Amino acid sequence: MKNRNKNDRPVFTKEMKKEYTVLLPMMLPIQFTLIRNSLRMEGIHAELLETNGRSIVNEGLKDVHNDTCYPALLVVGQFIEALKSGKYDINKTALMITQTGGGCRASNYIHLLRKALKRCGFDQVPVISLNISGLEHNPGFKLSYNLMRRMIYSLLYGDLIMLLANQCRPYEKEKGAADRLVQSWIDLLTEEYKAPKNLKYAHIKENMTRIVCQFDALRRVPSDKIRVGVVGEIYIKYSPLGNNNLEQFLIDEDVEPEVPGVLDFIIFKADNRVEDCRIYGGKPLKRMFFQYVVRILEKRQQELIDIIKQNSSFRPPANYETIKNLVKGYLGYGNKMGEGWLLTGEMLELIHSGTNNIVCTQPFGCLPNHVVGKGMIRKIRENHPESNIVAIDYDPSATGINQENRIKLMLANARLAQQRGAAEKSSHEMDFAAK
């Protein structure tokens, strides 16, 4: 068959780029929407899959073996369901998926997906690997310089907007005002991406300041709501499909969700290369390159933090170096699978910043993630008795009702702790007044 390479996989050609629809799985709604729009500027007819529901799980169960990790099952199931829906011309549709090249099963999702496509009779559908490791090549897709800049800035913008929106939604006086502001910025940034001059970092900083100021201007009701941090495996932590719309559930429960940004994970992945060289040895040039990448990303992150501090009353995130220092005494820096020490570090950073209530999302089939997540809770509680952490398992057999009931129990404990704290504060104030 034509358009196949020596490994007998369909190749996405330059001719296909002109008329094929390229489907992308959803994970981070804001960031991935901006990335989709960036791909469209490269002439790729990209479309994000925002489908949800049990039918995707059932499709995944049919298409991959039963011991694969839950995120893989969902991603494959969502793709296959889309192809079976009749909405797309099978002979003019391609799929795009990230491929890390690391020790995670995510490096092999692409092969699981191709096996599923063949099993379902869709083996003519090309699968494009989105990676920076040179793992696979397709003539019709190239990570151009401007595309890479847009994608990096999409993550930076997305982290900022996600953080601010989560601190506004539970308190907004006008229902939906935060979501409307989110959409207006997605539209504006998409339009700005068309001009290369808007990709200069000085302009990015100006935009970030404007974003902070506009969110800070939203009318909010002062309220001492309980804050709940969300950590865990990267897909389940962020994807509404993977975590059963956890953020919205928390807002409906009248609490404020706090979700760490993806930029920490990107820095973590680059820093891992530096740690590999330190622990196992390696080429000095490689170590120097990734040290430079980490410095640049940390600088951008710190600038984002400073902009929040200088222009608003919002709580800024901690920087990467702070999280890395907090994890000392818990895990070594060589522990990098299943989100590695970063997951433990995120829980510790949330506690140190006053967010003691945490949902740790754990997908089936990711043992390393259970080790650095659920496995570290006891030690964290020993050092931080005030912590209120619940580990929630996400797998094909887990029911949403059971997951929600366990979170509600954690929230009940959080409200009791809040009441005790308020009573103790009132007692201290009365004692002080009596003196």
C-alpha cells in the first residue's frame, strides 16, 4: 500500500495535510484549545475531541488489553469512538498523539492505538507522533520554530488563565463571568498568534499583565471557602474525561479547586535529563543544554509569579525550585516515573501554602504513580498532621458515585477542621480582649 513506511505504518504526507482532518485528544481545555488553533495556522485541519461518557470507556475496553493503564484506555477509546461515529471521512482523517520517549507507557500509546485501529478495520488512518525526540517522522507535519513558540506560550498563557479562573469561579458575583473572560482571551490570543511580532516575549509579558488585571477586576464575593488541591497522574489530573469533571464537581460542592500548572511538569521533564547526567553520567554538552533549558523555563515561571504578585490579590504558585526543595527527605530526584517526586512535591507545596485538603488522582495501571502519590501520604501526614488527603482511584470499574462520596467525606472533614479553627480563633480573640 502506498504512503506506508518500512515499518508498515501509514505516513502522514504533505498531500494529506491539505485535505485531512487531524483529531487530537483533550487533556487541558485552555492549553489544548490554543495548541489546536496554533496547528490550524500551520495549515493542519486540527479538531479537539471533547466527547465524554461511559461509551468511551466501553470502547477502550474492547480495543486495548485489560491491564493497560486507564489514560491509554481512554485516549484510544475516544479516538476509536470518533472514527466509528460517522462524523469523519475515515479515508481523510488522521490522529495526533504525544510521544514522550521516556519510561512511561505514554511512549507506547501510539503503538497501542495502531493495534486498535488495525483491529477495528481503520489501519489506513495515519497516526502522527508529536514529540521532540525524533522518534517518528511524517512529511506532512513539522514542528516549525513558530509552531513550537506558539505551543510553549500556549502552556504559559494556559497555566496563568487556569490559575486565575479557578480563583474567580467560586466567588464571582456574575455567574459565568470568569468563563467568558477565559474564552475572550483564547479568541484574542489565537488572533494575535497570526502575527510573528506578537510572539516576542516582551509582548507575552504585556499580555500576561493584562490577563491578571482583567481577572482581578472581576466582581467577586469575599468568602472563606475551603480550598482543595488536585494532584496526580498528568492526564487524570487535568482531563475532564479522565477525572469525571472533578474541577466542576468541586465548584458545585462550594469549594475552590486549586490545580498546579503544567509548566512545573515541563521543567521537571527537562530537569530529569540533568539529574540523569548527575546520577548516571553522560555527555557534558547534553547536561549543559538541559541546564540552560531549565534556567530559561524557571525564569519565565518566576516572571509569571511576579506579574501575579505585582498586579493582583491572587495567590501565585510556588516556583519549581521551591517544590524541588520541599521534597527533600521524601524521595530522591532520580525518582521520575509516574510523575516522580514532583507529585509528592506538589502535595507538600499545597500544604505549605495553606491548602491542606488534597485529592490525589490515581489511574489504574500506573504503579509508579501509586508509589509517589498514595504511597507517600502516610509520611506526609506524619510530618503534617493538618493535611487532609484522599487518594481516588480512576479505572474502568470505578463508579462516579463512589469517587464523589469519598471526596465528600474528605470535604466533611475539611469543614469540621475549618469550624474548629474558627472556634479556636474566636476563643483566642476573646482571651486577648479580656486581658
